Amino acid sequence: MITDSDDVRQLPVCLERAGSPILARAASAGSRKAAPGSGLRDNMVMRDLDPASVIEAVAGDQRLRAFIGSGRLETMPARQSRRRLLLNEIAQAFELGVRYPERTVSLFLRDIYPDYAALRRYLVDEGFLSRADGEYWRSGGTVLPSPAPASGA
């Protein structure tokens, strides 16, 4: 596990040099240039945080569907196992190796759950996000495999 903030800032560059499909996907799916000092190269593009896709994913899981109402999360699961499933779905919205300003994270989480500060705390306390100096980054959760490249023969 990477704990040194300088190492975390260098992670995107290392992954890009290694030909990581995660960052290649971020570059093709994104719409925003990396902020100066974010640890990403200037030409790197990151995708926007999309609360609608998180709500859609949560609504699609029958174990979590009951917590959704009026197009957003209405109740936080009391059971830790369900809460961790929910937090994992939310963590999927954050790009690996990208640092997000607190305001961006708060605005995103506010669109998902009314008590966005509690949700942010849950994400940090359960190890899905880490924070330092007013920035948040994904530090846990499921990493989905990249789709296999199509053979063109």
C-alpha cells in the first residue's frame, strides 16, 4: 500500500509509463484537463465525477436498491456489509491516482446523499478514500479489469 503522498502523486506517471489501461481509459473517457500540481501530466484528461452513474449502479444491485428514493440515496445502510457494498460503488466513480479537491468531492457526494459530510467520512474511515491537505484520492475498493482488446485478425 502506498502511503507517502509523493508516491501517490507519482502513481499516475508510473502507471502511464507501464501502459496501464486504467489511465488510458481515463484519457479517452474524460473531459477535463488535469489541474497543475495534481500529479498528472498536463495532457492527461480525467473523467468528471458522475452521481447519476453511481445511483444507477446502486439501484441495479438488489441488495442496495432499497436505500434509493427520489433519484438519490435516502438512507445509509445500518449493516456494515451493505454499507461497504454501497461505499465500493461510490468509490468506483473516482479515478485511480487522481487527487480531487475537497469541494469537488463534496459537490459530487451531495448529489448522492443529503449528509454528504457523513458519506465522505464513511469513505475515508472505511479506507475507500484517503485525504491530505484538502485533497482526496481513491485508496480502496474494487478495481475492475479492463476489457480484453479485440483481435483484428
